[in-house]
Amino acid sequence: MFKIALIGPQSTGKTTTTYGIAHELKADGYTVSVVMEAAREAAERNMPINSTTNVSTQVWILDYHELKELEAERKPADRSVLDGLPYTKLYLSPEDYEAIKTLALTYIKVRPYDLLLHFEPMASGPEYDGVRDSSVAAQIAVNNAFNEVLKELNLPSSMIYHVKAGDKRERLKEVMGVI
């Protein structure tokens, strides 16, 4: 089983690429289940996300995502259990951040990722998706927080691949070459 997660700030092409990966893997004969972004589900349940998030929401997102990963077979995941950490770091207390980080690390130790694809912001800036903050400032802040979190977690460099901004088709081709 190969566990892949796409991470990074909002509106960087993660969802599009997740479906592209699933399509390519299915074409190669693999059974694939896509794990979708838990924060979107939280928003649909009227839980506070983005700058209004709270500890309960972040724990729910982390647990929900882990549950969905357990249900999937071969899994390209649109986000990971790490998804909430940048938001927690930016918008909650240091104590809350450390608690959520400990929980995320516990999940990763039990069921590690084979590959984290970290998506950098697009030069064109974010598009409003109806859920996430679409300001360039928010996207940059979340991306910077992601970089800080990844450095703090001290994950093996072989586990993380940085996907640069660019054309969606070229990014998918690049990602499939890494997978």
C-alpha cells in the first residue's frame, strides 16, 4: 500500500491533482480511493475554519481525515492529518498548536505517509472556492506556516516533495514522475 498526501495552502491545485493521480493510477490497473479534504466537510457542518477555527474543529478535522484514510485502499489524499497544523499555528494558542501537533504526529507514527507532495502557491494567486480564504495574504501566511511546520516535524526529506507553481498538466506529469 502506498500512502500519498497532497499538502499546502488553499487554491494551489491539490484537489485537481489528486483526481489526476487517481485517474492515472486507475488507468494503470490500481484500485484507488480518493480521500477528500476534511476541512471542506467541517465547513459544510458549520464548523469554524480558516481564521475562525478552534481546537474542537481542528481535532475533528484530524480525526475525520484519519478515519477516511483508514477506509481507503490505495490513497491519493487531498490533504493529510497535517492539514490543520498551519491553521492551528496561525490562529490558535501555542499550547493548542502543540496538542494538535502531538496528535498528528501520533497518527503519522502509527501509519506513516510514503510521500507528501507540498504544493507551492500559484503565481496567479488563489481563486475563491466558497470555503477557504481567497486572499493572497492568507495563502502566503498558510504556506509560510506549512514550511515552518514541516521544518519543526523533522520528517525525512525523502518523504516530502515540493511541487512548484505551474501549469496543472505539467504539475500532474511532474507528480506522476515522482510517484
